[in-house]
Amino acid sequence: MEGLEALIPVINKLQDVFSKAGITNLEAINLPQIIVVGAQSAGKSSVLESLVGRDFLPRGQGLVTRLPLVLQLIHWDDDSKNRYGELLKNIPGSEDVDEFGLFLHDEKKLYTNFDDVRKEINDVTDRLMGTNKGIGSQPINLRIFSESVVNLTLVDLPGLTKNPVGDQPRDIEDQITKLITTYIKNPNSLILAVTPANVDMATSEALKLAKAVDPEGKRTLAVITKLDLMDKGTDAREVLSGSVIPVKLGIIGVVNRSQQDINTNKTIEHALKDEKTFLLKNYSELAHKHGTVYLSRTLNNLLMSHIRERLPDLKEQISRLTQAHKKRMEDLGQPVIDKEAHLIRLITEFVKAYSSTVDGTNVEVDSNKLKGGAMISVDIFQNIFQQHLYDVQALNGLELKNIVLTLRAAAIEVSYINTKHPDFRDEMETLLEERSAARAEKNQENSSIDHTQRNAAKKIAGQMQQFGNTRTTPMGSPTHGKNGRNNLGVTSRSVFGLGDGIEREANFLSEIEEFDPGNIPPRELEDVELMKTLVTKYFAIVQKTIFDIVPKAIVHSLIETTKDDLSQILLAKLYAPGVADKFEILNEAKHITEQRNNTIAMLEALQQASKIISEVRDLSANRSLS
């Protein structure tokens, strides 16, 4: 097959591919095809049968066509025999026939009797839609091979009706209108609007629907039927001349077989001869541009030219849809076959993602805010923890009375004080030196006494240093032996030279009861200030130590341990006794499975369609053959 004639088989293949895949969503793929639209009893069936040359469509009262019929007419010549040879070679009897029908849903059965074709259409319709005269969108695909037809593809739709009859749905008109609109709003479709000549063109339902989606009539061709049934004294010249119906693709008048012709088995061949005679007699000046034969050639040329124009856009659409469905498949993922292996893989991926997030190596981390380990380090440790830690002050809540009485009791020595810390030791010696110098400057005559006191303070510091080196219990307190003595051989009160015994305890209790803040000796006040300074300094050292040790302990004991043990813990939980439904969570939702299956079918169909289009010769060469 040469030139544009090769394009219609391309669309036929695409229709077959998408139909076999169960894809009825016409909005997903806009195929160039001719859509036949008309009201009931407008003569659609007669037009189609005249194009085929055979009676093959269901007939009867009311709504007969209830499903879309995708009709592929294939001129049976050497080229088509080669093209369909592989399909037909395994069908018995296909070698000896020149005219037959073949349904897409059963490609192993050849129909040479067209009454059987009609019966199969009825049977499939009833099987899919029941017998209540409702309509559906699942198309029936039928190929008719004949030497008397031209290559043509048409989609016949249910006839428009106003009032439901019998057990038809009450909204049957809306259902049919919606179905027809779905097909004809496809910008790549051509609309064959069938209207009888004996009705007012302004009320034609077919033309109304066509105008709604194609207001300028660029995609619409009007077929005026029943020219022979117009009232006496009237004719269709005004309509056939194009002054009444605003369409750009043309207006073609035809003469149908009457119901009496059908009842008397008048052949289509005989009917075509009568049609020609009628046109020459009544419309002699227009006869060459009307009639079924002219309609057939016109539709063939229109469809070929239209496919040539729309094929580049169709190719781009198929490529775009292919990429979109590949992305959709990535989002849906593959179905879970081995649930146990899949669950273990999910746990491994989760642990890996957790660890990388904590370590800051996760590439999917939002760069606009802190996540994982960075958040723990900066937000929690450096900001929140540090702020609360340093909000605690050493002397908060301590009154002068508390400090004085604590000094008088030397209870502070039971705590572990790291007096060997360089910050503490240097600070303490500096304070003692400053205090001694201040006293010496203030009272030269008491320098010897002050020297003695300074030595005593150094002695205290030395004893505190020695005390600070004692072995501590897990709670940080120095170990004590019998009679309250620690491992240095001194009692808890002897370090500061405060004495020991029951009498000293009684004196201390008496001091608590009789404490007078206004009656504290100046020297004791200086001791209080010294102790406050030393405690504050030491408290700061403790704060620094805690700020350093606590995050380390948390990271080591919690975060790193979690990273190391998380996988084993999750797997242990998974396989714990009694966890019988551990894989139930992996049961996929039904709608996800359906989406994946539909996506796979669509993707496979698109890939086949892309291959089919890629086999078409260079489009620029095709244009030169128009």
C-alpha cells in the first residue's frame, strides 16, 4: 500500500492495541477517527450498511445500538492479504473467502454469513449490558474484509433519544449524550452528523451536539438521509448547497432503503442503483457530489488527510503519556511477591535511613532546617540543654544563714570536691592571696595574725585537696570507715579543726536556733564571701563537666547503641512468638492493585502504539502524496 492509504491501517492497529488492553478512556489517547452521530431512526444503520454493502447491524424498535461499534472496513486486496496473513493463517477456511467479518474479541472465528455478524453483536451487547436496553462504553470491535469497500474506520454510537421506553433507565438521554460527547470532543475526531431531510435542520440533535464541540464546523461532515421522503413540492437543494448547515467538511445527501425494502430483502446493490437514479432525476446538477458511493470516497480521503495532519501530534501525545505512565509505575512500585524478604528489606532501608539522618549524610534532608543528628547537636544539646544547665546558679535559694551555719558545721566536706582541678586551685590561691594582701594593707599591726590565718586557710585548702583525692562511692561520696572516719583517718568534722563529739553537736543545734544575721563577726563574713566565690567557681566547673559529659553519654549510650541494635530489635519484634499477622500490613489495597494493572496495560499499549507509528514513512513524504 502506497502513500496516504497506509495511514488508515495504522489507526486500525492503534484501535486494536488499546481495545485489547481494555482501555476505553478516550480522553487518555486522542485517535483520529470518524464518529457517527444521529438520532434514532435517522438512518445511521442504513448509511453504514450501504458503505459496507451488507446487512449486518441489529435492527428493531427503540434503542438497538447500545454499545460503541468500532467498524474497520478493509479493502481486501494483495496488500491487505499480506498485512493480515499472519492473523488469518490459523483460521480454517480463510484461504477461500473474499468477504468476511472478524471480531477483535474472538480472532479465531471467521464470519462469512453476515446474519451471524448481526447475531454476535446482539449477543455481546446482551452479555455486557443485559437486556434492559441500557447503554455502556465498552466498544465492540469489528473488522469487515471485502473487495467492495474502501479502507475506512468509523465508530457507530447509540442513537439519540428523548424518552425512555420499557425498562430503559430514566436518564437514558443524558447517558447517551454524555457518551457521544466523550467521543466527539476529541479534537482529533471527525464528526459524521446524520440527519434526515424530512425534519427541521434547526432541531437536529446530531447537529446540535456537533456544534457544541465544533462550533465552526471544521471537523463536521453532515449526511442528509431520506431525500426521497420529503413532502411533495419540496426539495433539499438549499440544505445540500450548504446555506443552512454551517459545516466545513461538506454536506452529502443519500437515499436509504425503506423498511419495506428491508422486509422484501432488497439488496444494497439494487438500492444503490435506485439511489443514483433518484439523484439524477431530482438533483441532476448536484448528483455527482451526493450518494453513497461519493460519501464512501469522501470519507476515505478525509480520514487519510486528517490522520496525516494529526499523526505528529498523536506521536507526541503517545510519547508524553508513555513517560507519565512510567513515572506512575515508579510511584506505584512493584507488587510484593515475597512478603518476608520485602519486610526485611524495608527494615534494612529504615535502619539505613535512620542512621544516615542522624549522621547527617542523608541526601534527602531538607536544607532549609536542621534534621536528625544536626538538630540533636545544635538545637537540643547546644541550645536547649546548655541554656537550662547554665540557668542554674550555685547560690540560688541560699541565704546567709544557710552558708554561715554550713561553714560552722564543715558538712560540705562529705561531698566530693575536685580541688585538684586547675581552675579551682588557681582561683582559690589567688583569692587567698588577695584576701591576705587586703588585710595586711588594712591593718599592718595584725600582719602576723593575718599570716597565721593565711597559713591556716592554705592548710584548709590542702586538706580539701587531700580530701578531693579520696576514693568515692558510685554516688560520689568519700568512703568512710568505722566511727565515721574516712580513708584519710580523719573524722568528718576534723578537717576544718572544728572538733568532734556530742558537745559540739549540741552547740551546733543551739547556733541554728539562736542565729542572728546581724551578729556575725567580720572575719566570718569574709569567710562566707570566700566560700561563696569558691563554690560559684567550682559550680561553674561542674556545669562545664556536665555539659561535656552528658551529650557524650547520650550519644554513646542511646544514639549509637540504637543505630547498632535497631535492626536486631525490629527483627526480634517481627519474629516474636504470637506475631501471627506480621505480614498482613504488606497486603496491598485493592485500588492500588487495580491502578498498577491499568497502568501496566496502558504503558504496554502506548509502547506498542509508539512502535506502530514509528513504522510510518516520513510524514513530509506523505504530505506530497495528498
